[in-house]
Amino acid sequence: MTIATLHMFLNEVGGGIAPPDPEEDFDVWEDDGEPAYLQQLQHAGPAELGHMAQVAVGTKNVTLASAVLSLLDKMPSKDRPVGPAELAVAMKLEDYEKVREYIKLGDARLQGILVAVRTWQSGRSNPLNTVSLAMREQEIDHALIGGGDGDA
């Protein structure tokens, strides 16, 4: 498909696309800090970014943490002073914690299915698998995710 074909198709179905309404436009950042942080930190090295990550964690400044994270993503993995997951864990963001718990829950449910299939295929249960599954279930913070048996 060529650009000329796309232009022809757009003209057939009604032409242009309505411009965005400025009243409905919004900025994904709650404040203007993130672009300012990005501008200030754009030439920072690994040591400076590591320090600013510590500042973001210490002050719980999500905007600064997101700016540091976007700059860390541009660096090679071996040069990063801190990884994205480590920064997210240190920030103790509730949404991140919930996602981790849901992943643990999904993993435990998958392991439960595998244990049931192995038990059915062998005709007998393996107590080590059952204990391992129970220990996985205990590691899940059900209070954080609301029990884990939602309608989702």
C-alpha cells in the first residue's frame, strides 16, 4: 500500500481528521517537572544518575524518578548504576507492588495446574510439589491485591 493509496482512501471516506480540542488536551505529567528534570540531567553520567535516583527514592519524587528512568533506559545495561526494576522496588509504588503480587498469583496458579496435571498423569501426588505450591501461595500478599479472586 502506498501513501497515494492512503490519501485516496482518506479522501473517499471524508478527508481530514479533526484537530484535537485544546480543552480536552492533557499532559501525561501532573506537573511540568519531568521535562525540566530531563533537560537538567541530559548530560549526567552514571554516577550523577545514581545519585539522583537515590534523591528520587528518598523524597518519593515520582517525577524525578521517571526522568531518571527515561535517561537510564538510553544507557547500555552494563553502565546503568541502577536497574529499572530496582528503582521501582525502591520507590515502593503501590501499582508496581500490585502488579508484582498479581504475577506471583498467576505463577502460583500455573504451578497448581502443573501439579494437578502431573498428579493425574502419574496417578499419585508428590508431597514436595504440594508443599512447594503451598509455600508459593504464602508468599503472596493477598491483602494488597484484594484477595486475588476478583472478577477480572
